Amino acid sequence: MKPNASQVAQEILKIISKDRLRTNILKNHEQKALVFLVQRIPPWIKPDHLTLTGFIGSLTVLLSFILATYLSRYYLLLNILGFTINWFGDSLDGRLAIHRNKSRKWYGFSLDLSVDWIGTILIGLGFVIYTEGVGELLGYGFVVLYGWAMITTLLRYKITGDYTIDSGLLGPTEVRIIVSAILCIEVFVKDSLVAVSGLACIILLIVNISDLLKMLKVAAGRDEKEKDQITEAEAKTVSHLKLIICRSIQAEQTEHQCH
């Protein structure tokens, strides 16, 4: 019996999502979109092309800041296109590689993380260019806090072996939407960017601290588990050594009796 479109989509979703856990609010909608898109990307487009596309999206967001600074703040609306392009490239590069069975796990992981970090720096730079005074500090704070979130993701991967790019209900997609919304508000409510961005940085700080505490709890549990495993292994080793010594003594006694 030939599988229907729904069954095919579920199978593709299972394959392209096997290497990461998702907990974000838009998870279901986003995954359906990814399944739809990976089946329709032309063969000549490679995963690295999509990584480059995501980076171009970050450059577009930076351009929106520059144009808004020197021409008109209405150019901030260009960020919507930039973040959309960034989502398309960043979300699909690894999924496309897995779908085509051409995944290079550690190459892709290293490249994707590096490009994401450079993209974050570019967006923070745009923020600094557009704003003045406290706003410049908030741009710097955004880069630092997002970098902290990326470090937490790496540490969680190292400690648990599970790779997730989300912080609870918030993932990169939600962050893109929030930042884009903040920039759109600035277009229609001038000088609102500093206040709203300050609130966003505070929320991101709270999320980072919460994630850190959760991760430390998991790390402490792993330490205890490994400690118990080491203690058990040492106990087995000691028991084995005692057995060898006892057998050696018995052999010597037997040999002595024979003489």
C-alpha cells in the first residue's frame, strides 16, 4: 500500500528532527514548514548555500539599521525580510543535509554555530550604530546575553548528550520574531527601541540564569552518578584483587603441604 502524504511528512519529520530536541512555542508550525520546504528545494542548492543564505539575512538586518540611521527609520522594516531570510537559511541547512543523507554532523555543527555567532554580532553592531548612549550598551548586552545562551546550549549538549537550541518555550525563531517586532514598534513609536530592548534584555538575563541553574542541577546529578560508578568499579577491583590474593595464598599453602 502506497503511503499517503501525511505519512510521508511524518516520516520525514522523524528523520530530520532525530538529532535535536525542540520545546519552543512554534515547534509544530515550524516543523511542518521545514518538512514542506526540504522536499521542494532544488537539487543544485546545497546545505552550505543555505548557511550562506542565513548569513545574508543577518547582513540584511544590519543594513536595515544603517539605512534607518542615515536615511529614514522606516528602513527598519527591512529587518522583517532579513530575519525571514535568516530563518530560512539557518533552519534548513542542517535539515536539508539530513533529508538528503549527506549530513556532516561535526562540520555542520561547527559551521552553523560560528555563523550564528557572527550573525548575532552583526545585529548587535547594527543596534549600536542606530542608537546612542544607553542604547549602545543594550546592543552590547544583547550580544553578550545571546552568546551566554549559546554557551549554555553547548554545555547542556556536553553534559546530557541532548542537543536543543531552545530555552524552554523560546527558541531562535521566537527570538527573531520578538526582535523584529521591537524594531517595527520603533518605526511607528520613535525612541521606543531603548525601553523595549531594555525589557527584552532583562527577560533574556532571567531566562539565562534559570537555564544555568537547571543545567548546574543536571551537572551535579551527573557528577554523583559518575562518582557512584567509579566507587562501584573500585569496589569490584578491590574484590577482584582480594580474590587473586586469596587464591595465591591457597596455592602457596597447597604447595607447602606437598613438600
